[in-house]
Amino acid sequence: MKLPAWRNWSQVARRDLQFALLSLVLLAAVVLKYPAFAAPDNLAGVLDDTGILVMLALGQMLVILVRGVDLSVAANLALCGMLAALFNREFPDAGVLPVLLLTLVAGGLLGAFNGILVWKLRLPPIVVTLGTMSIYRGVIYLLSHGSWVNENEMSADFLGFTRAHFLGLSTLTWLALACAVLFIVALRRLPAARNLYAAGGNPEAAAYAGIEAGRMQFRAYVVCGAIAGLAGYLWVARFAVAYTDIALGFELQVIAACLIGGVAITGGAGSALGVVLGCLFLGIIRSSLPLVGISAFWQMFINGIVILAAVLLSARPQHRPRATLEAPR
Amino acid sequence: MPPLLTISGLHKSFGGVRALAGVDLELHRGSITALLGENGAGKSTLVKILSGVHQPDAGAIHFDGAAIRIPTPANARDLGIGVVHQECLVFDQLTVAENLFVNTHPRRAGLVDWQTVQRRAQAVLDELGADFGAQTPVASLGIAQKHVVQIARALVNDSRLLILDEPTASLSQRECAELFRIARKLRDAGCALLFITHRFEEIFELADRYAVFRDGVSVGAGPLGATGRDELIRLMVGRPVEQLFPKQAVQPGEVLLRVENLARDGEFEDISFSLRRGEILGIYGLVGAGRSELAQVLFGAERAHQGAIDGGGDIALVPEDRQSQGSILPFSIAANIALPNLAALAPRGWIGSGGERALAQQWIDALAIKAESPAQAVQSLSGGNQQKVVLAKWLARKPAVLILDEPTKGIDVGAKAAVHQVMSEFAGAGHGVILISSELPEIIAMSDRVLVMRRGRLRGEFTRTDATSEALLRAASDA
């Protein structure tokens, strides 16, 4: 097989391939025991459930690639979801397009706020986003005064967009698929994306190559935030309700999906395909465990084991001899 | 033909520390200039200025006849200045081809054109005669190969000036020969090369011009032909020895510490010496000679793989980097000094009230540490006073043997004299001191005996009378 030049193909691709096979084995095992799981409707439902996770994880991946983390994605999602719901309540006839634009821009701005703090003030990403996570949740309360926006206050367009089906798959699934394809291509072919890998892999060397690692972090946060904003609308429309606590704690699943998908928490390594597979793997586990009759507590337990196993598999020994002993010359 | 690069009167200070104080340098096309200087002479600062990382405070740089500024690394690249960094600044997670084109990706319709990347990378590697392909992951390359990657990167950026910053420090002889072959090839193609090294044999093998820095000032430059090794060494070390507290003469007592055939894989080997009561034993060598690694093994922070240490166990180490290794910066002076003395301060398992503070106050007075109170955080002190705190924390234990690794690096003259005085008194009181220093005047003035290390081995032992600058430098640098 001729290797493409763009990347450490063998290593990354081998991991993705192994992981895809593992996911298939898992799927096969579930289907063997519960053939109903393989019904098209059920599989479409699994994809539907996983779509938002896929989009969020791809955004999160960018941030982790440049040695950051975004704990505020779920809060960002909830805030933009509330904005979308309130906008729709005020202007029920405006259609879906303004809602999409509103959530993308609002989410991007929330991400930019994270990014500015990390880039310009050089604050640790985990601290920044831990703070903004609470702030964004707090703002939802201020906007909604603690009240819910329910299905009967949402227009038919607003609700119908995510639920429309095309070739058997929902708009949500198609959007996630589009995101996946876009990311897979962009991360390979976009110069800025390649610089993202460089900045995360070795910030000092990147600086000497004229790449400002902080600026790359900022951009990653903006994209991650914009996706979270869009996901906010999708979430609210799908579950037909907006309130302060939607998607509470979901950021941890998003980060877990990235790590299971092979993104190095130390930055600089990871593939979009791997992240998508990580999401599907989690999605299969999440939707099959109830069938098997395993409680939600065991789901968390199994999630944890999968994360640790994934990190263990991608851990590499790091030894560097310090001095320079060699044979006499 | 005028020089490709002319530097005149370059100044640069960091905080209060002067790194460059009027440096001049000329680099010619088709010529390899060796830059020499002791550790701290200002070579690294010059490299950082030429690569756009630091800005000079004063002085002029002319490149290809025009006065230039280099505000960012991208500007350096665009001018055609390439750097092979000593510490191998490459991207381990990317392939060789990708390393060469980071931030300069050839594009087609806004997207990276991987075919061109691959083709051009392979062409450059072939031109250099590299023994690895463009698709190899850089993580799997050796250090010498990573240097070649950096050179290849300079080539794809059409560099006309290539700076080699101590590239041979961790290369084998065969790898050096390979690197030199490539350097000559570039020289013959009309590049100007600046070659920084400590090894004299390499200078005479490769370079045709030389420049010497000392304490941030140019002290000599010209064609190498007529200049001998002794002349270069004289230029490098020829400075007045400023010493306020020379070591007082002490009759050495019994042996405190005996080291036999000590070795640690990849770091040092075959180290044997002894240390007597009342003695200051200097260990001189260049950066990377294995001295700090030896100190860490003697202290017990790392294990030896071979050999024996007789009389160890009561050893304290004041490590090289006082900020990351010597102290806990956000802690108070009192907490830092108390750290290795907690057992004494807390005989019943808890730290008695005031004990910490009293101990700290005692040492603040003894070493004249300039601080408002023992509660002041160490990070708010000046470098010299930080170093005194690190000294105090170990002196308070009254160890039999005290190892000091570069104890006066980057501190002012007054604090330096104080450290020397403490050292001298501590030895005079019947303890043993091992002084590791890259500063010749300090080693010569303070040591009763000097060992010289080079690339992990002992290369000479000098008595106080034999230890001249020239002799030590010669033993330390393959001269």
C-alpha cells in the first residue's frame, strides 16, 4: 500500500482501523444477542442520539490538539439553546436560518471569550473554562429567569428542522455526517489546521516556525464554541424544551469521546475519524446497555473503564537520556 | 564581495543581566565562521536575535547590504536565515515532509498540496544524502537525523544564512562527519554558515573564519588560517579574575567521601575520586559534560548503574536551577528552609509554633538575606537572595558533604561573594564541598583541587597550582 505523505499515516490509521473493527465487534455482539438492535429504525435512532456528541467532540478535539480543554461546551450549548428558544418565542415566523446564524455567532463569541482569556492572559485552559462553564449557566438563568421554554412555545419550523428525514436519516444525523466529512478533509488539507497540529505538538518549535500557539488556541476555541452554539439549537429542538440545566455534565462525555477516539490529551495528535469512531463507540454502549438490562450506574462504570483502556493503549514510554556519554574519539 | 551579514554594536539585557554588551560579527558568503565563547558569553542570545525571538536593545544588523530588523521568526525565515537548534526543535508527531513545510505549506486552491510537499521534501532529502525518507515519522529518528531535518527545513525555505548552534554536542563521530559533509556542501553552494561549538578539533576541521565572544563582547575575529588553538583559548578566557573571598587555605583532613567507578547509562562512567574534610573539590566541564547528572547520583536523586559511593548518605545538593529544582517559589522563606529540616522541627510529629520562623530568621541573619520577614515568598526575592535561601535550607541540616551545582549562575557580584564566603567557611569548619561550575575564575579561585569532566568521563585532575584557565579549558574541550 502506498502511504499518503500528509501524516504519520501508518500509526494513526492503524489505530483508527483497529478501533473501527473493535466497534464493529461490539455492534455484532449486541446484534447477535438482541437482533432488534439491528433494525434500521433503531440504528437510525442510535445515530440520531450520537449526532450532537459527534459535532461537539470534533470541536473539542481542536481545542485538545492545541493543549487546551473546553469544559464550557455544555454550558455554551445550553445558553445558545435558550437564546434560540427565546428568539423563536419572540419571532416565531422568522424561520430556521436566523436561528442557525444566531446560535453559530453567539456560540462563537462565547468560545472567543474563552480563547481570549487563554491566549492574551495566558490563563490555564482548565481554569478558564471551569469559570466560564459556571458563568454561561448563570447567564441562562438571568435570561430565562429560571423558567422553561416548552414545546408549545416553539414554532413548527423550529421543531421540525431536526426531525425532518432524508433517505431514512434525520437532519441531525446528516449535519453530524457533514461535520465529520468536513473535519476529516479540513484537518488533512487546510494549512491552518496543519499549523494547529504543529502548535500543539511542540509550541516552541512552532514559535520558531512563525506560528503563535496562543493564536491557534484562540481559533480552536472559537470553532469549538460556534459548534457548541449550533448544537444548542439542535438539542433544544430535538428534546423540545429549554431550561437552565440541559446537557448538564455533557462536556465530560464529549471529552471522553475525544480521548477514546485517540486524541492525545497532551496535544498535537489525533484524527477526526478516530473522534467520530469514539462517539459511535460510546453511542453503541449507551444505547445497548439498557437492552442488556444493565443499570445506568454500570454504564458510567463501563465508560470509565473504556476511557482508561483507551488512554493506556495510546500511552507511550517517554525516556530521554540527558547527557552525552559516548565512546572516546 | 561585502559580507552577507554584518552586525555592529549589538546590545541586549534581560532584566538587569547584560547578555550582549557590544557585539560585532561578519558572516561571508561561501564561508563557515566558527563562533567561540565560554558558557554565558552571549552566543545563544545572538542566535535568538538572529532568529527573530529576541529584539536587540541597541545596535545594527545589515543583511545583504540593507539595514534590517527581525521582529518575528517568520521574518527571519523570509530573509533566508535558518537555524539548527541545539535542542532539536522539530515536531515529533509529524512526518519529515510535514516538518519541512510547517507554516509554509505549498497550496493549491487554498488547500495543502501534499503531492508537492512530498516531492519537494524528498528532493531536498536526496540532495542532502539523508538516510531516511520524507514519510518517516520524526519521532522514530535519532538526534543526528533530526538535525538533518532542521537543515532540510532551512533549505526548503531558501536559507542563505545557516546557523548551527552546537549541533555536534550529542552526535557520534560518524554522525559529525556526515553533518560536516552537508555543511561543506552548503558552503560551496554559496551559503554563509555560523558554526557554534566548544570543540576545537571541529573548528579547525570545518571553519575558515572565527569570532570569539567573551562576557557579551566581541574580543576577536578573522580568518582562521593564521590563528592557533592557544590564541583562541587565550581570547576566550583572558579576563581579569574578580574574586572578593578567595578560598582560605585549609589542611585537608580524613576522607569523607570516596567514589569508585561510578557509572550511569548514557550519562557518565568510570568516575572515581575522593573528598576530604575541609576541602573544596571543583568539577569543571562544559554544559552537557555530565556533571549535574553525577551530582544527582551522589545526592541520591538518581540511581547509579555501576560503582560504589563510600561515605554517602549525609550529602546535600544545591541544584543548578534554583527556581525549579532548588526552591518552591510560592512558599515563604521559612517554609522553604524548613522543608529538608522538618524532622528536626517536628520531633513529635507536628511543627511547633515559631520553630520554622526562628530557624528562618537565624539564617536570614547569618547569610544577610534581604527580605522583609521570614514569611515573604521566595519568588519575590532577587536571584541572589533566592540562592541564599536554597543554601540556607541545606546548610541548616549541617551535612557532611555539600554539593553546589552552578551556585553563582546569574546572581550579582555581592551575592556571589557571599556565596563564596559561606562555601569557604563551611569547608573550613571541617565539612567537604563539591563545587560544580562552568565559570573558570570561580573554579580556580575556590577549589583546592579541580576535576575536569568531558562527555561523561573524568579527563584530568589538577591541584590548586596546576589549575590554570588554559589547562582546564583544554581538558574540558577536546583541545
